Amino acid sequence: MTVTISQQTFWDLFVEIPKLEKTCDRILPIVGAHWDIFDTICYFPKELGQGFYGEIELRDGLYLAISEHQLHDDLIVKLPERQHPLEYSFYLAGYHQDNHFSTSRGQNRLWGSGLAPKERYKSFKSEKIIEINVHIEPELFCFFMGKEEKQLPQELTHLVRKPHQEYYSRFGTTTPAMQVALQQMLNCPYQGMMKRMYLESKVLELMVLLVEEDVSILKGQNDTFSLKPDDVERIHHAKEILLRDLENPPSLIELSRQVGLNDCTLKRGFRLVFDTTVFGYLHHHRLEQARKLLVTGEISISQASRRVGFSSRSYFATAFRKKFGINPKEFLIANSRLSMEINELIG
């Protein structure tokens, strides 16, 4: 049996453990992390499994979380289109799948900031799942680099993308150096402020190792990647398929199969041909079509957002404002006034 729920429902099921139950001498069953390294500790939802989730805010914009649980059934969490910070995860046990990758023990994932598309994240009940996760706001990442967002070195710009651009992600194998930092983090020897400083140092050390590896991999790929004329034609065909059905476009894997390319070639080739990602192109066109629909004055904001594939009106409003610098409602009012003025001049 597989349980499927939304991301919001999933997080709503978590129950924070009362402070009275948090004693300093208790430790999480497998990970070995002491309870008192966390600001917040929650029971994993009993409806889905058993275990714990702990989180600590190391500084504004920097969060460390550890999750350890066993599922009753396989679980699919449906993630909406959303803004995404920089993030990385290390998998110490368990097996996961999403739209693009499968990850298991001894592997990791790195995400840049930007726009995340709708996704399905599947976890399996076969074994305990242990995951270490870190969120870093893009402004803080740039601060650590000593640069403003627009001044980041070219080799790092893919990690900090604009709100309308699809985020970057990749998976990798956890190296011995990363494993050492993870074990030191889980067995933090300090308390109080020293604890936070120590954990932050390990979180940043892991980020350095991941980014260093990522830059090296991308440099090697870019030195060898090129497109054949037939590949360019297939990528243009992919663009046409995307625009046929804005409300229900194919997934990246489905799209790559339809045009006869593997998903890696399609992603990299699409960026090379159109200077944006597949999802970024779709997102841009959706908003342009929504604007054209609203200009007619014959359709509501909700209708326009649904027709171009936005399931949430509030998210559509946010995306519209970031794209055009004005809320959809304000755009409608301004467009209505302009139409009235034009009609008066003509009349």
C-alpha cells in the first residue's frame, strides 16, 4: 500500500514534543544526537510511521534538521510549485525517489535557490530512514561568499537563481571527508552557544565540500558538452510540446521520452538553446499568457491562473508581481481604466 498526501498535510501532522519530555540525557535511537542540540523536536506523524524530527536555527537563514523514522507504508508527498532556498541533504539510511533522482544510504542531494516545480517525493517502508537536512537562504550564502548576488563568480551563479528561474539540483556520493564532518556533527561535544558555533562550522564545512565538488563536476561537463543538429531540432520540438497544454504539461521525463532525448541532454540542451531551463521557459510563458488573458478584461484572475496551470491563486499573484512588478488585481484595474480612457478618446 502507498499513502499519498500533500506537503502541507504532511507537515500539519507533526506534533511538537513538550519541553518536560526533553531531558538532556535522552538521545535519538540511532543517530546518537542528544535531544538538547535541537530548538524543536517533533514526533513523526503516528498516522504514517514512528520516529522523530529535530530542528535547530543556527542563525537567521540557516537551519539544520535531522529526521529518523520508520514508515508504516510507502509514502508519496506531493510538493507544489514553490520558492526554494539553497538546501542539501545527506541520507544515512533509507531509500527515496522523486521526479528525477533515486537516493539511498551514502548519497546526498544539493539544491540551489530559485523556483521549484511540482514534484512527487516517495519514501519506502522497507527500512528506517535517517536524513540530515540543511536550509540556507540565498542572501546568507552570498554573505558567506563575501559577494552580492549579482557579483557571485560565474561558477556559482547556478546556485542562486532568480525567483522565476528553476532551481538547480544534483545528487552525489558522500565522500570520506563528508562522512567525518557528519559524524562530528551528530556527536557534538559542546553545549549552549559553543554548541551552535560548532554545529554551524560543520554545516558550512559540508557546504564547502559539496560546492567544491559541484563546481568541479560542472566544469568537466561543460568542457565536453555539445549538441548535434538533430538534438537542437528535438529541443525545439520539446518547446512546442510544452506550449500545447499549459494547464497540464508533461513532466521532464515524459517530455524527454516524447522527443527522444535523455532528460540530462534535454535539460542542458534546453538551457544552451533558450538560455533558460525547461521549467523556467514554461513558467515565463504561463505568466505571459495570463497577462494577455487579463488584458482582454473578459476573464477573472482565478480563471486566468487556472487556465495557464497555476493551482494556487496566491502563488499566481506572487509570481505575477515578481514578473511584471504589479499585482494581478492592480493590473486589472489599471487596464480597465486605460480601456475606458481609450474608449472616451475614440467616442
